[in-house]
Amino acid sequence: MSKFEKLDVDIRKEQGTSAARRTRLRGRVPAVLYHSGVEATPLSMDRKALYKALKTGQMIFEVIVEEKSQFVLLKEVQYHPVTDEVIHIDFQKVKEDEKLSLEVAIRGIGESQGVKLGGILVQLLNAVTVKCKPSEIPEFLEIDVTEMEMNTNLFVKDISLPEDVEMITAEDIAVMSVQEPKEEKEEEVVLEEDGEEGEGTTEEGDSEDSSGEEKEEKPGDDNAPESKDDSDGENQ
């Protein structure tokens, strides 16, 4: 099971936009700790320590407030729109013996048989929702792709779950897929055949045009006989 990162936090005596700005100038990040039925507690923590904790990818942290340790769930992280720095954190207090629902990342392990034959392994789902106690939260969940052949799928039900961890996500949702690579050569051949048919049509059109030109020469033939009307006029 995962080991929770510890964060030393201080209770903020000043609140408001100006106070939060002064907190950031001191290299600390303002935060708020929420707890059901209790008034929210304004906190602050060292920026570097917070960044180190966030890089672990964990959602649960152990915070020490006035020398008392407690577990908190990371609810929301606010970033600066330009610098992308963390400017505010929201925590939700959780009980150590109380189960909670949260998302956990999925990782594929092994090399599938389909990939060895030239297939492509595609991950269709990156995380699932599970329910467990804070001390039982896994850092990630594994799904074994070793036996996957070409054009096969693995589903949520195929994920290996640690003891005391309950799956909330529907079991029939696909997680992994091995697909055949797309063949581009066949498409190129079809395009070439279409081009050849077009050329044949052009040649037929040219032959028709040439025959039409021959027909147009007949009415203007110098050897055609003179009309009878002219000879009758001379006799009169």
C-alpha cells in the first residue's frame, strides 16, 4: 500500500485576497481544510514541499496541524492562468477508519502476444473509481496484458484488486485493446487503378472527337452534284 506524503501546514490568521497574495510572496501556498459539520480551516504550506507531494500522484495526504496528524483528501488544485503555478489548494478531512471513493490510475503490465505479432496495444481507460479506507488506497492498479492476442480486449473485471479494495466502476467497461495496424498500401493501389480508368475514358473521348471532325468535312465536299433547281431555271 502507498505511503502518504506528510505536509507541515500552518493555520492562516489573515484571510482575503490581499492576505493570500502576501502568503504566496513568502513562498507558501494558501489552502482550506473542509470537514463535515465543522467550520473550514484556512491553512498555508511550503510551496516546494507541496510540489514534491503532488508529483507522487497521490490523492490522500497526511497533514500535521498544530502537532496533530490527520488524513486529508485533495479536492481541488487551482493554477495561475499564465505561470501555471499552484495558487490555492482545497482539502477534505477524512477519517482513518472510514471508507471513501476516489479514482486510481491503471497500469498495464507484461507484453501481449498480439503486440509480438505486430499489433498495437491501446489503453482505453486510464483510471477507475474504487472504495476503501485511506490506509488501503493503492498508488495504482495493475492489469496483466500478457495473454492478449490480436483483436482482443480486457475489461475492468480483469483488473487485479488488492484486499479490502472495492471496485465502483462498471466491470464491463473495456480497459485495454490489441488492434491490427492499418494498412496503407492497399489504399494506394486502389487510387492507382482509379487513375488508369480515368485515362482510358480520356482516350475514348479523343477518338469520338476525331470521328466527329471527319463527319463535318462531308457537307463541304467539292465533288457533290449541283442542285436540279439551278438547271431548271436556265431552261426557262
